[in-house]
Amino acid sequence: MSRFVWPLVGFVVLVGFLAFGLTLKPSEVPSPFINKQAPSFTLPQLASPDETFSPEAMKGKVWLLNVWASWCYACLEEHPVITDLAKTHGVPIVGLNYKDVRKEAISWLERHGNGYVLSVSDTQGRVGIDYGVYGVPETFVIDKDGFIRYKHIGAVTDSAVRDTILPLIRELEQ
């Protein structure tokens, strides 16, 4: 009888860990990059691959880096919100096209609209790794000095814009 007790105890402990893990929300995972300098990179622009972009070009501005891909359903869901944020509120947003095919990404933007100041192509995903991207979409608020002040995991919603992103941008712009 005692030979069944230890496997049963182990099973109960394992189920306990699983149950606890199911209560966690991945969108609430804190980023180690908050309040740290945004990683530097130089990538080709999606629309003009002969031209490059580096975050240093945005120094002096509060801006968003939005990680997206044409193959990402949640990116399509958030895209109207991102586009509205750029057009209605004048927030400069740079797109980081993540692990995507350039031609498909350009076609996706043509179909769904393009609110980005520009998008860069991270076909290998290396910049995404430098930013600690778990998956797409993810959005970073970067201040005038190039520090990451906020990371939104998952699709940006109207309530996230209203309650978190816009108030933070207003504060950082002062």
C-alpha cells in the first residue's frame, strides 16, 4: 500500500502546480526592460529596404514600437486600434515586422491600412529577442531619452490606450 502513496503525493503536488499556473496571466508578466535603455538596432525599412532605421532617430520623441506580423491574427485584431492611436492622437508608432516575409507584410499593410511612421523588417527575429518579445503582438512605449517605460503584451485594446498608454505618453511628453 505504501508504494502507492509517494506517486499519489507527487501527482497531487504536480496537479497543484498546474492549477496555480493556470491562474497566472501571461499579459501580466513583468518585463525586465522597463526603465532600461531600449536595445539599439539598425534594420532595413520594410517599404524601402535600401534605407535603414535605428531607434536613435527617435531621440527627443515619445514613441511606440509595435511588434507585428502578417501571419498574426491578434495583430489584425489590434491593427485598427494602433492605426487610430497614430492618426487620432498623433502618436508616432514604428512597426517591427517580426519573422515575416517582406512581400506578405507589405501586402498586409496595403489591405488593412498603415498608421506606422515606418516599419522595419526583423526577418530573423533577433531584435525581437533583444527586446524580450514573447510573441506578437507586443507594444513598447519608449521615452524621449530612449528608455522603455511600458510593455503591452498581446493585442492593444481601446481600454489599454485610454487607461494606460495615452496617460503615460502625456506624462512622458511633459
